[in-house]
Amino acid sequence: MGNIVAAIAFAGVALSAPSVFATFISGAVTGGNSGGSFVKLFDPIGDVGNNNHQSPDLFGFDEEQNVFLASNLAVDLLPGGESGTLSAGQEVASHYIFFDPSVNSSVVGDVTFDSDIVAVITTRNNLIASDALVNLTANYLSPSLRGLESNDGVSITAPRTISVDFFAKSPGDYIRVLTQFSPTAALPEPGALAIIGVGLL
């Protein structure tokens, strides 16, 4: 079981290190049989993954905000409905959404952000490739056991809103949402250090 940690020697995906503030505007559970609600997590996030939450709720938290991609990044869902690649130099704000119930159950919900959605990342390899965007107060357990399965769904239903339809038990469903510049996130402090990257142990 690997954990994602800061890795000084690993080439990163993102540059510039602003403080992170909330950029989720709202979220709601609208269906499914889990009986939960949408819960926004705040720093410090703590452990995420590997059946740590075991909850009927749909969770979300903000990751790195208003950073520039240092290299091209493959993504699984663009606003037009197709997969594709974001180009190096594009500015993004990153957000993590997950469902980690204790029993087989489903959740349908909507999440709205403060800026337009650029892309959604739903597959294991693309999540790993984008892990330089992680929230450094979170401990991402079992990073290889992430992403969605064939019976899960996610769609961009409005410029700033996604809808999810997850069915999960162990180890849960995990996705990353990238948006444009977040006006409610803090701006980088002068002289902020670059994020060098993250690695897997």
C-alpha cells in the first residue's frame, strides 16, 4: 500500500505554491441508496483512501489552486465530453471528490465550483500522473486503487457543475476535477517556491 508524499527529486506537474482556500461553491446528494449527504473537508485533510472514511457521504476537498502545469497532462473528460490533453503552461485549480462507503451502495450528486471546469480525471494512471496537484495536508492511501469502474459515471452538466453517479464499497471511487483560475483562492505569495512534485512510496 503506497502513500503519496512530497518528493524533492521528482519532476513535478505543477509550478507555484499558493495557499489553498475553499473553491467548492456547493454540493448535494440527489439520489442513490447510501442515504448520505455532500461533505466538504477542510485542511488538514488527513487520511484519504484505503477504506478510511467508510461513510455514506460524498466528500470533496480542494487541492492545489491556481497553479501552472509544467508538462502536458492527459485527462479523461473535457467539457465537450471527450478525453484529451491539457497543455503545459495552463493554469488550473484542482479538487478531489470521493465516495468511500462501508457497504455496497450508490450515490448520485452534483458539485459546483467557483470557476469553469477544465477537465475531470477518472482513471488510475491519469490520477497518478496528476498527483503533483495534491493537497499537502492529505495522506492519499493506496493511490493505485483509485479511479472509476465501468458502472460509475461522471458528467459535466454545466460550465461549473459536475454530476456523479457512483457505486462502490472497497476501496471507493475517487476523481480529480480541474477548473480554471479560482477567484476565491489565495494568490501566490511573492517568491513562493515551485512545487517540485510528488512520488509514490
